Amino acid sequence: MEADREPLLKDDKSTVYDSIYPNQAIVINTSNNTSDDDILKDIGDKVVHETKLYKRRWYILVVFSLIAFAQGGIWNTWGPIAEASEEAFGWTDGDIALFANWGPIAYLIATFPLAWIIDVKGLRPACVISTFLVAAGAGVRCITDNPDYISWTVNIGQLLNGLAGPVAMGGPPVLSALWFPANERTTATAINLVFNNLGLGVSFIIGPYFVPDKPDKSNTTTFNTSTTDNQSIWYNISQINEARIHKERAEIMKLMYWECGLAVLVFLLVLVYFPNKPKLPPSISASAERVDFKSGVKQLFRNGKFWLIGLTYGVSLGVYGRWQSVLDVILKPHNISEEQAGWLGFYSLLAGCIVTLAIARFADVFSKHMRLFLLFLYVGAAGSLVWFTFLIQGTIPNSQIQLYASIIIFCMMIGSTSPLYFEMACEASYPVAEGVTNLVLTLLNNIVV
């Protein structure tokens, strides 16, 4: 964690760490009067004071954000088109829920291996592996639309996509620490998280766009056609229309091809240029060497402050994420169509993205008040969720405007807490590497899911 910022959960002490750059040692002083001049101590004939902010850091941020965008959007493919895909392939709501569940299941498998890769090998190998998994998962889903086999290909594809989740969700603070100075770190982390949410939001729009709502089966109409033999043949259009099913399958496969193309593009961007870290650190304290992976994991599991932060984050964001992924299914009994649910999910996530960036920027400027920001966000989220519950239960007169408003405010408030939690977790666990800290933090989220 940056030495020139006041810790959120602090103990007054100074500790000397080795540097990842030659002939340096770093003194991390958590007192209020620390400055960069206090940080560096000479341990050899030469001390390197030079730091540099690279303009390319914004390109690296965009590429990494696209990883989160693609992974999140592809993971959330099936919720927004649940009704059409259930008819096309004979699935149930349970099948749709399983597709979403592969994300947290795979997260449990991949968290510690990817944390080790980030800590020991660097961010680039982890990103190459993750983008390959996302592209491979999207490609597997394109193999067939045969109902006898597509359940297998979709489940495998969702599993592969989920294995990339730890880097997409837990990697942003690592990138921020490597490339950005202290006064931009929370904002950079928030931008990454915003792109992950945008991927989810866009999936609510793109899915129903490619796979529109099917006709209402409740409207049963019959008509009579006479043959040349004057025999009457009655057709009941309430029966499942085979031509419509074939059309739905074709539309779903078209969506699969587009998502696969996006995943392959992101994989190529990472493969072409995505360095492990800059040649020079963005700040002096950013060059401090973190403890090794094994020691870091041990320290993390003994750190009570981290677990207080992690459990609060995991319970609240985990429940929110699962609720969000099946929003279409939740609203189906209340006469909300797939298209309406899609736009509702999009507006909710878009509002959350805007507030997330604003809160993150305030947190960079007013770092002493993060807990106050969290309290404000949770009070707003709780109030809007109570409002939503009363509307659904009929306690207060239901209206579509109120339903939209309650969901949008809830998503906006609860979704904006993530970058604050990441920053607090990094400070509470320092000098454990950011990759280990935040991948374990987001693991708690996925355990709850």
C-alpha cells in the first residue's frame, strides 16, 4: 500500500522491506507525517530515486478493462435470454441458474493458482491465461446447437469462462498498484470494475436484441382451412411452433459467434502487448517488495482486519451479484418481459458505473472518509431494497416507475462499494501482495454466491 496515504485501519509502526528494484530498501511508516523523503534508505553504493508515470498506463488499463468486460458479459449470457433459450433447448430455470453458478464454482478452483501466477510470474501470464480461457469457453459454445449436446458445450464454456474470473474481478488493484500513483489508484481500480459491470449491463441489452421475446403462448387462436376435399383442418397456434424454435436456435448461435469474436479480440490484444510492469515504478513506495506467496497467504489468514472487511464485502456483494444474474427470472412472475428486464438491468448497471467512478474519485481525494462513504452507500442500498420488497409483495401499490427506481438505486448504491473494499483490504493486509489479497477477497464474494 502507498506509504504517503493515511491507513484506514492503522497501527503506528515502521517496517523496512526490500525493493523489487535494485539497491533500494523501502521504509513503510504508517504515521500521519510520512513523506516520500522518509521512505527511501540507501543500502548500497547507489540508490535509485527515479519514478515515472507512463502515458501507456491508460492503454494498459483499457486492455485490462476489456478483459473484465468480456468475461463478465459472456458469463451473464443466459439470464437475459432465459425464456427463449428454455423453449429452444428444453431447459428449465434450474439449468439457467447452473450456467450462472459455474462462475463462482470455477472461482473456487482457480483463485489460488492464479494468485500464485500473479505473485510469482507477474500480471501478463495471468492475463494471457485468463483471456485464453474466456476465448476457449466462448468458442466451445459455438460448436453445436443440437439440443442433445448443447447443454454439455454450454456448461463447459461457462466453466472455462468462470476460471478467468479471479483475474477479471480481483486483478484491478494489482494493475493499479503497478501502473498508477497513490492519488489515482482507487479511480483506476474503479474503472476496471466499471467495465466488468458494463459487460453485465450490455449483456442485458445484446441478449434480447439478438434473441427477441417469443410470442405469448397464452393467446390461443384457432382458424379453419378447407382442403380441396372439403375436409376441415384446425390448427391451434398455441402449440409450440417448430419453425420458431429453429429460428430461436439460430439467433442464439449468432449471439454465441459475436461473443466469441469479442473474446478472441481481447485475447489477441493481450498477446500482442501487455507488459508485466513498467520499467520504473509510479511512486517510490510502489517498488517495495511484497512478502512471498506462501507467507502472504499465512499472514492473510491470520489478519483479523482483513477478514472483517472480507466478510462484509463477500456477503453483501455476493448476494447482490447472484440476485442480479437472475433478475429476469425474478421479475418474470410480475409481468416484466425479457426485454424490459434487460433494459432495467442495463440502466441499473449504467447508473452504478457512474456513481462508482464518482465515489472512487472522492475516495482518492478524501481517503480518510472511506468508511463514511461506505455507510452512506449501504443506508441507501438498504432503503431501496426495502422499497423494492414492499412493491413486489404488494404492501404498497405497484408501479413500473417505482419498480425501476428501486432496482436502479439499489444496484447503484451496492455496486459502488467494490473499489472502496479493495482499497481497504490492500491497506489492512500490507505487505501481502495485492493479487493474493484481492483474489481471496473476491473468493469470499463467490463463496456466498
